[in-house]
Amino acid sequence: MFFLESIQIKKKILGIEHSDYASSLNNIGLLYFARGNLEKAGEYALEAKAIFKKANGQNDINFLGATINLANVYYIMYNYEKAEFLYLEVIKIFEDRLKNFSHPFYSNCLNNLANLYKDEYKFEKAEKLYLQSAELVINNFGANHEDYAIRLSNMASLYMNLGNYKKAESLYLNSKDIYEAKYGKVHPDYISILHNLAILYKKLANFEKAELLFIESKTLREQALGKEHVDYSSSLNSLANLYMKLGDFEKAEQLYL
């Protein structure tokens, strides 16, 4: 409501070609993205991107931010070709024009492109970008920063896909410790790490550890998100799958239901 009101005021006073107007468009686009309304998020990001480009040029940091936001929309919508094109556009501007490797947008863009390549099973490309992005975060913010924990978790997922379970476990545990120190245990990102660790231990046939972590993550998701949340449902399903594998069909049935 307030974002929409702000847009109308800026549109009336500043006009539709002003960068402040574009900033409001970009902000409401982020809100729609967080709510899962990808169509509207994409429309606002695309409009903001065009205005920033016309007002300030492609080297403008706001233009780059809007471009990343639009790429993120395409990525979530599985339009990997468009998303990759935009991520690469931003990376090229940072590297060739701005010569700026310390801005968070740059390392975030590397990380997001790595996620895309991981989804496309281009694991070598993904690993290279994850490592580059993680190094930038350490250099700029230190090894206890939330962004570093995100990189560790993403790399752990990559190594789990590659079957390098020992490396994946180490990275997940490191990421878990950072999240716990920063936010405590009742935080969605911390809980996701527990859930992923449980999946890892299940793959390793360490069913006792897997069960404990699935139960803990389920309990924490109930506290943090409530029983109506899709992530809580995912925890129930994962724990049920484990009990199915262990032959405990009664427990599995209750959880599936």
C-alpha cells in the first residue's frame, strides 16, 4: 500500500523518467518477489531497469541492482537463458567498466549465476563461481558474515550432488555455526541447514543422525513458521521418507497423512 502510494506521488511530482521513481518501482518489485508474485516482480524490475539505464547509464549501481533483480525473477521462473544473459551482463560491467570487485552486488551475482549453473548440472562452472564469490565475501566482510554462510551452504549442496559427502558435511557444519551465532536456532536459514545435513546423513546411511536432525528441523519449523507452512510439510515428508527406508511404516504413514 505505502509503496504504491509512494510510486504515485513520485510519478506525479518527478515524472516517470526520474531515478527516484524507478527506485520505488524496484522496491515494490522486491516486495512482490518476496511474496512469490513473480509476474509483477518482473514487470516492476524491467521498468525500473529501463528508467535507470536512460537516466544514469549502464554503469549506475541502481541499474545493476534492477538487472540482478530481473535475472533472479527469470531464474526462479526457470528461464535460465534470460537469467544467465543478465547475470553475465552485470558481471561484465563490474569487471570491465567499473573495476569494482568489492561491491556486494558483484559477489551476489557470481553466487546466483553459480546456483543457475548448478541447476543445469554445469558443476565445474558452478564451483569456480562459488569459490570466487566466497573469497570476495571473506575479503570484504569476514568469515563470520551471513553471506559467507550462504556461499558455504550452496557449495555444500554442490558437493553433495557430486558425491563428495565429506566436503559437503564440513561446509554445512561451518555454515550452521555461522547462522546459529548470528541468529540463533529459530531462523529459517539455520533450520534449512539442519534439514540439508539430515539429507546428507541419510545418503551416508547414518540414519540415527539423520533422524535426529529431521526431527529437530521439523520442531524448529513448527515454532518459526507454523504447521501451515510448506517448509514444515517438507520436514514431515522427509522424515516420513526416512521411516519408510527404515521399514517403520506406521510412523511414516502418520507423517505422510
